[in-house]
Amino acid sequence: MALARSLGAVVSGVSGQLVQVEVDHSRGLPSVGLVGLPDASVIESKHRAKTAIVNSGLVWPKGRVTISLSPAELRKHGAGLDLAIAMGILGATGQISLELICDTVFVAELGLDGSLRSVPGALSCVIAAAQAGIHSVVVPFGNIAQCRIVPTARAAACSDLNHVIAYLRGESEPLELAPTTEPDSTELIDLSDVVGQEDARWALEVAAVGRHNFSMIGSPGVGKTLLAQRIAGILPPLTEKETLQATAIHAVASTQACVSPITRPPFEAPHHSASMAALVGSVHGHRVTPGALTRAHHGVLFLDEAPEFSRNALEALRQPLESGHIALSRSSWTGLLPARFQLILASNPCPCGNALTDTLKVCSCASLALRKYTMKVSGPLRDRIDINVLIPSIRGTSAGESSAVVRERVISARQLSAQRFADYPWSTNSEVPPASLRLDFHPEPGGAELLNSYVGHSGGLRGSHRVLRVAWSLADLAGNRRPTREDVALAIHLRNSEMAMAS
Ligand SMILES: [Zn+2]
């Protein structure tokens, strides 16, 4: 047989794309041609494949070898096509039966000794294969932990080229993962570590129920960072679909190929000096590296000392907060990166940090500096924050409930909202669009009356939508069928407590 087809996959953005590898072997002067928009790393594949085949005791064909990668218009990058190219050559030269390779996707880099090496983004490739109805995938051992989480895929880990052939022929078993007992790092930081601050802990719990964006203002040292870091521990675990998406993103973003499945909401806390590329993502050649906003997809983005971030960085949050994605446009790659996160902001009350303290320290900030500082987080961004709280100085030494106890309450409340939204395309209170909120999710008459007066007084229509979403989270926590007058009153308090200070 002179012509063979095998299947590989590459990563574009954070998604996988299947690539068909066609290998033609014909008589002529010895040469290897590779077509189909390969970048430098794919062009080098033919050298790795040749040496790996020879060093595995297999035969590299004499004569002319032409390798075509399709779809031809898709730019291919990375070493993940090595194995698919090698299997195509082995098929074209009759060293393996074509039936054995036609319905399997091969994703691995080849070492010169024929060993299979891990590649970044292997999970995205397995997801793409499963979506295309191809369930058999061969990956390196280092990628198998993340690839096993795709429920419809049969991902098999092999050690080298000969092992792949033996596995396809049914003569050898794939490598198996040893059970691991890695400690869960989120369990190491617990909400009970936060001393005092009952109101702020309660506001954090409400934010966790509805995935509400949350802002804290308080003097340095009152525990803002401590509180924010503990939200991941009280959020419900990710669903199967969210786990797939979050793990695929982190597998592409990581410089290490071995990323464990992410089952808890990710928590990203970029420093205020982070560049725009570090926040929204960057493109090198054709490889996209997701930024902190995308890595926080299905999780939490925490901006500590929010006014210290550049204005551009803060403005970059607006698009993902509205649409759930970032439109990245560079000369070598244009596309959308997912970025649906819960935003948590922490700010000092003023540049010197003493404006709110009840100690002997006095605020020394000039009024202009104070104004510039509070205006840094602009109106449109602040408008997207559902819950604003002032964090007072620490009083008392009592430790509160543990993360596990609070998480149980959050999960129960989330179940109520999930039942309510069973027929809608969203699952949490913060996602309900305004039109649906007005039509289908109004509060009890007492709550509606209070909400109407809030619109008339200061809140505006948009503000009232945000209040109503928080009121629904409060109702879910209390087990109320609809938000009561008290729920709406508390939601107005949660939205406005910080603004009262700022004005
Ligand atoms: Zn000050």
C-alpha cells in the first residue's frame, strides 16, 4: 500500500482541531515533503519521526515520501503531530494494518528513541476527537491523567512506538495510572482561619451562592485577601463539563504537560503590575497562551489592591464580564478565549490606607489623590459589581464556621436556583438577563414595592436588576420561595454599603 491516512490533532486557541495526515510513498529519489501549513516545529516532525522509526527497529521507506496535513488552511504548530505522522508512514509501508490506525487519534511528540513525550493541550485534542465521534485516542503517559476525564473517550497511554503498535494489535495493554493520594490544596486554607468579620463572611457566602461579583474596601491588614482566598473553598465543585473546560484551558496554559484534572473552581490572583498579555493572553507564533482572565474561567478572578491596576487592565475586564469571553486579535491568530469568572476586588479606602481605621493613624491623602484613587475603578466596571462591602477593623477573636459547613449551605442554595433555571440556558442568579428577571423572577409584593422605590430614589433600573439577583441568592439561602421584603432590603444594603462611604 502506497497511501495511508492517520489522524492527529493540534490546538488552536484553547480548542483542539483534528488533523488528517495523509502519507504517500512512491518510487524516486529519497526525499520527504511535508505540506499543509506546518510551522517550524511541525516541519521538524519528519526528522523526529524518521529517527524514532529507525531506532525502534522499524523500517523507514526508501524513495519519495509525501505527507499532507489537512485541513490545509489550518496552521499547525507544536510537536503533537509526530506520532500521527509516524503511524501514517508505518501504514503506507505496510508495517501496520490500515484498519488498525484509521479510527484512532494519535497525539504525542516522539523522542529520537521512539518514546512518546507529553504535549501541552493534549486534553483539548481528546475532547475534539470525542466531539467528532472518534473515541479511541493514544496519548503519552504524562498526559493520561487529564485525558481520562473525557467520559466518551477511550484514551490509552503508551510508552513508545512499538508499544503503540502492540496495543493497536491487541498484543499489549496500555499503561495504567497508579492511584494517587495528593492532598487537595484548597482544603489547606479554611474559612475558619478568618477571625471575626462575621458580616464580610456572610457577604462572601451570598456572593458564592449566586456567583456575584464582589468588592471589598478596608484598611490594610483587616483580612480582605484572607477572605478572598477562601471563596474557592466554599464554592460548589465544578460540574463534569466545567471540569473538562477548565482543565483543557490550564493544560494549554501550563508549561508543564502534566496538568491534573481541575475539579474545584480555579482561583487566579494576578499582581497589579501584571502586563496586559499576562491578563488577557498572548500569541507566540501560532501558539496561544491564555492569560489570567481565561485561566479563571468557571472560577474566581481576584484583584488585590484593584485601584493599583492600570486603567487598561481594569477596562479589559468589561468585555469578559459582559460576554464571558475575550476577543483576541493578533496577526497570527484571531479568535475568542473563554473567560466567564466571578470577579472579586479588594481596595484600600485611600492611597495611604488609613481613611477608615479607628486607630490613632490619620489619613494623610490629599483630596485630589483620594478622588483619583476612588475613580480608578471606573463607573461602568463598578456597575457590574453586585455586592460591595466595607471591611471594618478586626474585632473579637472568635473563629467562625469552617469552609466545609458553609459550602454545604452554598450547595443547597445552588440546588434551589438550579431547579428554578432547569429550562433556562443559565444556572446561577447573577446570570439571569434583565428581560427574564422582570418577567419571570419578580419578588414577593413587599419586595417589589421596596425595589420600585429603590429604582425611583437612587438605584436606577440596572442597579435594581443587580439588587434583585442578590435578593434571589438571599432567598435561596433562607429557603424562601421568592425574595421577601427583607431579602430585597438586605440586597440593597449589600449593593450600597461601600458606595455610601465613597460618596
Ligand atoms: Zn489616606
